[in-house]
Amino acid sequence: MKLAQWQDKAQFVNTNARIAISRLNSPQNTFMSQTPTFVTYYHINTEASSRDKGLQNVELLSGDNSGNRFNEIKDVPLYGIGMLELNTDEDEEGIEANVDGNFILPPHIFHPFPDDYFVINHLNRDMIFRVTAVNFDTPNANGFFRCDFELWAGGNDNIIAVQHATIGHYHCVFDNIGTAKKAVIRDDNLVTLQKIHQLQLSLRETYLDKFYDKAYNALMFMRFGIDSYLYDPMLNIFCNKEKVFELDDFGVADCYLFYEERRSFNPIEYDNSIYDRLTHQDLDDLEQIGAYYGTEMPLADVSIFDYNKDRRVKYLLCTSRQEGPFGEVQQEYIPQNFLTALSLRNSADLISDPYELFVFRYMTGYAADLQNHIEDIMNRRMKYDLHTYIFIPMIMYCLKQCYNSIICDTSVVDESLLDDYTIKKGGKI
């Protein structure tokens, strides 16, 4: 028998203390401890711009006569700017001032360029600045950028000109800086991430309310009418192994489900489960999947169910055979039409079931398409039945992979945020 429990307070404190110490030792900590100035940054899109590298006329760097195109990135944190001390004169054309300075951009956000722009709201007025020089502050891979800037005279007219030359819209997610997650995310992807996360929260809350048994810290299914609980070892293994119910709103791995092995357990049983096939997107030899199930009284070396004299609980044992060892008919665990659809790579018979269709799309290689079907899951009422007990954890896994593919896949970098040298290094900023 393998026992697990909620993470204790000491482990929680120690885990977060180590995170805090690593942050203190970070080379960026010197400037990251300061209060940043959040700006709207206009970053040159190198792919879309037809820019003359020798151009020196500032008036032609943006607007109708310029070949420059920009990505707008909101909420970019710049360090070292502090309070701008401006001695300004205002005339009919706007603010006139000679202001320059420098700022620090943390690493792993994007590669800034000369002739980028950023806008700061100063004294209830938007002011636009031009980046005049960019330098690495340190020679190592974690080096940050130190950039010089100057106020760009002209005020709102220049802001409008840059906005008209903007073709991409992004947000900088401050909490992602310095992590494995992308710091700069396209606006449409940010909306998708929010939808996924809201669906994850909703599914987790409803599912655990229905199927989580606090007494045993396990996911169990009650069969009404016969006063019997099914404990599915494969399902509980899957949820623990893949951290299905651990989401970004929890800083550490906060919950481990109870798991109990019967004496005759063979690890190959999990290899032939739908859960292992899901994580590997493996559609070979589907006839070996445990598509049927029988039940068995708890027979672990030391069973917590037996210890509590709880005769209502039975193991759910999956098998690939519809006929049991004594000729009894086994019950369906995975619908046969779902397995047939996987085998044929044809979802025509799954249209009426959004749960099965969602998992089908992931297993057959259409994970990128999942974000277009989030509302199908949102609009489905979660029933209390064995089908829901089995499929919701698989949907949670698919949603997690979809979420991570957007926010964590730094191997796929928007090349318009990089320079030529960085692109040649494979997108490593």
C-alpha cells in the first residue's frame, strides 16, 4: 500500500524558502528589487519591416513614409527610469524638452532594438520615448539589456503614427519573467489561456465535489442502488503521476491522492490503460486497452479499506476481455465506439459527446485545435456517472497540455520579437 497526503506545513515553508533564496541569489535581483515602470512598448517587427539600416532621419522612422512596423507590448517593466524630471515647454505642437536617460530590461523577455519606442503616462499625459542604443549589461546568457533613450518631441502625433504602424499586439505577463513560461504573449493567446484556466478551475471544483472522498483522500465512484463504491487504482495513479488537478493558482504541488495496490498488481496493467495511451498519444494495439471492468474486494497487503471494515468499497479492475475469468460478463469501462473512432481516426460517431470528442482530438494529434472547442466542454452539464468519473481527468490533462503548449513552449518563439543573431541561436534570448 502506498500512502500519500496533503503536503504538511513544514514542507510547504521549506519549498517556498528555497524559491525565495534562489531569487535572492539571482543576478537580476539588484535591479529586480526596485520598483519597475510599466510602459507600452513598441518593438520593431523585423520580419514585416523594410527598414533602411543606414536611415538617420528620425522623422522617417514611423508613419506613412516609413518601412518600420511594430509590435505593441503592453505592461513591459523597465527598471532604472525612476521619476522623470522634466523641464518642459508646451506649445501648440505639444511638449518640447530635451530629456534622455537609460533603463534596464530584464532578460528573457525580448531583444530590444534602437528606434524602438515606449510610452509613459507622466502627469496624466502620454509621452513617447525613442530607444537610441542597446547594450548587453553582462556577457553571460542571463545578461539583461541596458538601453539609452530620449524623449521624442511631437507628443500625440508621434504616438498615433507609431500606433498606425503597429501590426502585432502582445502583453507582458510580469509573473512569468524568470520562469519557464513565456513572458510576452499575444493578446489572442492570452484570452485563450484565461478561458482554459477558468474551465480548469470550474471542472476541478465540480469534479472533486462529486468524486473526491475526503475520508480516504481518493477519487471514488458510488454506484447508487447497491450502496457500493468503486475505487479505480489506474485513475488515481494517472491523476497523481500527471498532476492533473494541480493548476497555476497553487504555488506548490498541494494535493496527492491516496493510492493502494492490491497484492496481484502488475505494472503492465497501467501500460495498457487508456490513461497511459493518452499521455503517449499511442493508438497502436488498441485491442489491448482495458476497455471492460470487473470488481474485487480490497486485497492489498494492508488495505485502508479493510482496516476500516468498509465493505462497500471494491477495486475496479480493467481488462481487455469482455468475458471474466469465470464466464461472467464484464461491464464497459471505455465506450467501444470511442475506441473504434480512435482506431479509424474518424470522429463521426463522437459528435454527440463533447467529452469523448475532446479527448479524441488530443490523442489523434489535433491538440492545437482543442482551444476552439473549450466552450463545448463549458456548456456540458457534468453528470454523476462512471463516464464522467473516467473522462473528466483525461480532459483536465488535455487542457493542461494545451495551456502549456501556449505558455511554456519556448522552442517556438515569435521571430518578430528577436534579432537576426538571436534567431540563429534558435530563439535563445
